Amino acid sequence: MMNRRTFLAAAGASWTAAVAGGHRSLPAATPENTIRGRVTGAGEPLAGVLVSDGCRVVATDARGDYALPVGADSGRFVFVTTPRGFWTERFYRPIDGAVATGRADFALGRRPQSDRFDFVFIADMHLRRDGPSTSKFKASLEEINRLEPKPAFLLAQGDICLQDGAGPAYLESLAAAEMPVRNGAGNHEMMLKHENPRDDFERLFGPTYYSFDWGPAHFIVLDGNKPLPGEEGWKAVHGAVEASELAWLEADLAAQPEGKPIVIGVHIPIVSTYPERRRHSPKDAPYWEVTNDDMLTDLFARHGVRLVLQGHMHENERETVDGVEYVESISMSGSWWKAGEGFERGVDGCPRGYRVVSVDGTTIAHHYRSSGESHVDRRGEFYGLERPIPSAERAEFVFNCYDAPNGSTARGRIDDGPWQPMPAYAAVSRTTSDLTMPHHFRLAADTRDLAPGAHAVSARVEWPDGTEVTETAGFTLGRGTAAATNPRAGERIATR
């Protein structure tokens, strides 16, 4: 069977003509307009495997055969949901070729998959054709290869950045990954001047939405991008799961047995407080979040979705709605590689990195991990302690707990003193100056009775699930009674 690296290298050359066209004109879906095929695994027929045209979903029978009606609402591919224990890089076929022949067969290879495994979620690579972005990205992939346990696969959820011509650099970088990779499209994969804005992504990776199984879990990759014809710039791609994609999503979820863990990946967030925290923009800006979020959150809750992994915002934010956790995960590029060769941070002050997700039967856990030149051995940091803190009635210490979910609470103390409340704090991002950041807390302490010299400040953050994060940092207390120099409400926090 063709391996992933060989397949990716050949994909652009061999399938360009098959998917490069604009609007197709297929007839309505009827029994006469049906694609037939067989799904085999290691040469044997596979029953119960889901096959889709991007709108309808059917399952193979006992002989591995399927019959799939197609029509004007079909997507550009016929694709198979690879079942547990099997895998293929060629999980899709261009639908025009399948319609022409009336057939699309899929041959899957065996892939051992246990009940317990890790995978890695990455987003917002934003590769460039110059500068250090590619070398830094490769260093992160090599780091991911060394994780223990070794990740089963890598899920990359845009922005690659195809709009800037980064496709070749991304494919070349992926050769370093020692595990299977599945890709989703971000807003910067929408080629706004093309008749089919998705054609570059489709040529390289196939469908922009699909699903697969691994071990006991089901994974769904959503598109959620709505490019606006004739518009330009990043605001010209809105967030929405519409029409055929929504019909497919509902059918795919309905086909999953009750209790099966379901994880969803999407680029533009479905749940986020980012628009409310962006002070000088509309609260419901359609280019920052999916506009039909209420429909999707209800659908996910009804089908017992466990985790929704999101990108786009270059920050960590975790929110639970109706029992489903929605996670904006930090960007691989930090703040668009603005630090050059230096330490990269996202807009929330977190070092750039990725998310490790652990599946153990029906249990799903995850954690953020900083990466590469920006790796740190801590789960949060205090700001402004590199300079002396003056003795003051109200000295302020601001702590960034990198991955704390919304609703977390915090306490802080100086040296071995009593723990005091650290309320959530609307610290302002240095990168995006009208954005207040999540997971920040502030301790206001009277330091007038402390002796000048070395001291320690600690923060203890408790997450809604009971997890505790404790970090301690040293600081120097200066002489005098000047006002504290740490950031006050509304001031910009330095994040480098």
C-alpha cells in the first residue's frame, strides 16, 4: 500500500484536474444516479463501513458493498470513514471520476489500534516562504515524534497558510512526522480569487470535512469556512457549517453507537469568548466564530460529543457547554512568527505549542504543551518580576495560568503568608492591544511590612474539574513607598 509520504508527494500532480473545476452540475440524487463500490480491509470485505458523498452517508453490507446516491448537493469527493483497526491515505476519490465510471472502491490496510492512545492536535502553522517558520515547525514535529507514549496520529486543523503559497513547505515539513496525519482547512486555505476557493486544499489533501475511527473513538474534521465571493482579506471568510456539510454531519453523528467517544476538530471556533474580549469589534463577528453555533452546540450535546478542538485565535481557552468541552488551542506559530528566531507566544501570552489528547477507553483527557525554542517547564508565569517591586500598600502580581479553563479560581500568597483571593483579571495582550486575555489572575498584596530583598510569590489555581496548578516565582522588594510597578487594570502586559 502506498505510504503517506509517497502519497502526499504524488497527490498534487495526479489529482489536479480531477478537483480543480468550479461548479459541477450533477443531476438530482436518484437510484439511477448512484455510485457503487466495495470496501475491503487487507483484502477481505468490510461490513458496516460508512461511505459518503459529503451529504449522504451509507454503510457497506456483509460483502463490503455499498450504493451511494449522488446529486447536485454532493461534495467533490466520495470518501470512506476508516474503521477501527484499518487505515489508508487514499480514503477519498474525486466524485467526478466516480460518477463517470459509476464506481469507487476502497482498499484499506490493517493498523493496530489499542483502547489507550495519545494523539496531537496542532493549528495555525502559518508557514512562510522566508524566515524561520519552517525550521521551527519541523523542530516541533521532531519533538512530537519523541513524545512518550508515541502519538498515534497528528490532527492538523488549519491555517497552513495556502494563501501565502506555503503548501510545498508544509508537505516537505510533514515528511518529518513519524505518524499518520489528517488535515483540516482553515480560513487561510480559502483561495478567495479562485472559482473554487477550496481547490488548493482539495488538490493536496482531499475533502475539507470527513471522519475516521481510531481505537474506540470517532473523529470528525469539519470545514466551517464560508468564503465570501468577490471579497478579500481575512474578514472575507466567515464561520459556518452549512447545507451539505451540515446534512453530512448530522448523518455521521446519527450513525455512531451510543456511548462511543466523539472528538471534533474545526478551525474557526464554535464556542469562544474572544469576540466579547476584543474591545473594538462587533460582539458576534462572523469571521471569529461559527455563526450557527447554537445549532451545533445542541447537535453535539444530543449526540454525546466529548471534545471539540478549535484553532484560529492563537490562544488557549476552554469552555464547557451542555457537557461538551470546547477548546481553543494555542497556535504553532505563536503570534504569526513575529519573534523571528526568538521565543514565540500566542496572543494570550502562552508559549507556542500544541495539545496532547489521551484516549483511554471512554475517557478523554488533554493538556497543552509548549514547544521548541518556546518550551518551558511550568504551567503558568508571573509577569513583571524581573524588576524590583516597590514597597506599597497595593502591590499587584499578575499570573497567567496557561491552560486554565474558564470558571477557574485562584489564590495567591507572598512567601509563607496566608493565601488570599486572586480574582480573574482582564489583562491586555501585548500582541493584540485591544484584546483582553483569558486565564489571568491578579493578587493585590500589601508589601510594606516586608524587608527589602528576595521574596517569593505563589499562585494556586483550581480548575472546575478539581485540578490544581501551583507555581512560585521569586521577586525582589525594593526600598521606598512608590506605587507598585506591576500592571494595573487596562494596562498592557509585556509577554516576551
